Amino acid sequence: MFSVELGLEVLERTPAVLRALLQGLSPDWTNANEGPDTWSPYDVVGHLIHGERADWMTRVNIILQPGGGTFHTFDRFAQFRESQGKSLSQLLDEFAAARRDSLAALRALALTDTDLDKTGTHPKFGAVTLRQLLSTWVAHDMDHLMQISRVLGKQLKDDVGPWTEYLRVVRS
Amino acid sequence: MFSVELGLEVLERTPAVLRALLQGLSPDWTNANEGPDTWSPYDVVGHLIHGERADWMTRVNIILQPGGGTFHTFDRFAQFRESQGKSLSQLLDEFAAARRDSLAALRALALTDTDLDKTGTHPKFGAVTLRQLLSTWVAHDMDHLMQISRVLGKQLKDDVGPWTEYLRVVRS
């Protein structure tokens, strides 16, 4: 179902969604995770900022450059350095600003269907199209919103008693 | 980790989260579902409204009445009647108003730890405590936010190409 316009609808909403969900929420929630080597909502927001600054538009531009090119590897741990010393509120502001910049740049490209078929080289997957990259950007937002909802809900797994049976969020 | 105050933090945010995510989004997104007998984001908002009006505070009050009482069954299909003819924007407004009313009533109860240990009878589970009910209300919000994120992300499952491997949201 992907189109650039439908994708933009979601991408432009994510900063406000995360702000509505996380701004002012107690650290008991925002620093909670799903166990060792899993991420808290705070970690996820840092990850999204890094993607905005280092990955998504960088990869779009690599695909659009003459002859394409190879992507660098997405650094899935950058946020553990880059978020240090920052409040969640600061991170939410940074994400909103970074996303705004990315989407302004994306819109300025006025992508055509021909552009969407252009390819770059993913270090693991090989040739991928711009359409696949942009679809992945949108799905990646929803993947992490799903993760944050799950992390928050799961904190109640010992509190809900028999309702565990009806709540996928505390079991997954 | 449940406490009434931590629970309220999440419950009071959900209407704004859903509005930030869904208001003005194309029907291609908001009416999409995960296949036969699954719910769209539009359906989920209707379900949340019904819960607000018919279930959560009703059950709280049953537990607090002298001698407790038995809950009616939660109608998981009410939204298919009650949302008919309404726009998603109307439903988001209704949910925000209904949630505001529920939480005002909940706060007015000034619940004590003793209250939280009181029980009502669930038609399937038998005795459940007020603490379990309130925890479930919060987890239920996150369960449905997780569901909406998943439904939206999953619409891109045929578009993301090899990135399927990294995106739990399109596989689950």
C-alpha cells in the first residue's frame, strides 16, 4: 500500500505521538525495559534520533546519487553514547526537530515513481529500492511504537492477575 | 509496579496519544486491519469508548459496593453497533470526554490500599481485586496501542522487501 504521501502521514505524526505518550511520565515507566539487553522508552527515543541524523535520509541520498552506492551499517547502539546526560524531554525535542528536518529534505526531493525504483546496496541484503527503504522507515516507527507500548504494558505483568490471559501485551 | 498514581499517568495520556497518531490520517490507514475478524484503528477507538462507558468504572463501583458483586461480561463487539455513522474524529472526541469523566470519578474515590485489596467476581475468573482491575485497565490501553501500531506497520509488509527480517511489526 506504500506511497510517499501515505508514508509521510505517519512519519510526520510520530514525534507528537511519542511526546503525548512519554512527556512527563515517571521514570518508573520511561526507564523500564523488558530485561537484560532490551530497551526502555528512553532508549528507543535516542535510537530514533540517531536514525534520523545518520541513517534514513543519508540512505535516501545514497540511492539517488548517480550510480547508487553502499549504505553504512545502522548503529543500533548509538543511543547509549549519544543520549548520555540528556533528559527524555530534551530527546523528544531533538527527535521532533530532526524528524522535521528529514521530512523537509524528503519533500524537497519531489520523488517520482522512477526514483522509487532506484536502488542502493545494503551491506547485508544487497540491492534494495528507495520504495523499500521509505516503507521500512514508516514500519520502523510503528515497530518502535509497538515496542514502547509493550514495554509499558509489560511492567504490569505481575499486577493484572488472571487477566494475563486476555492481555497479549503482558505476555509477548 | 502498579500504583494508582502511576496508572493514572498512563490512562490520562491515551486520548492524546491516539489523537496524535490517528487524527487526519487517511482511511487507507485507519480502516485497515489484519485480515478477517481483526480490528482496524477505527474499531479499536470504538472499543475503548465502550470500555470507558460500560466497563471500567462500572466494575470499580461494583467492587466498592458493600459485599462486592459480579461483573457483567465485557462486550467485545459493541463498537460495531455504537460507532456506526461516526467519523474517527468524533470517536476520538468521545473517547477523550469519556476518559476524562472516568478519571475524574476514579480520582474522587481517593482509593486507599485497603480499597485496592477489595474484590469483585469476574464471570470467568472468579474473585479479582481492585488492584488487578486497575492494572488491567492500564495494560489494556497499552495492549490496544500496541495493536494499532502493529496494524499500521503491517500494512507495509509487502513493501519493505528484505527488511522484513528486522521488523517484528510486519511479521507478528
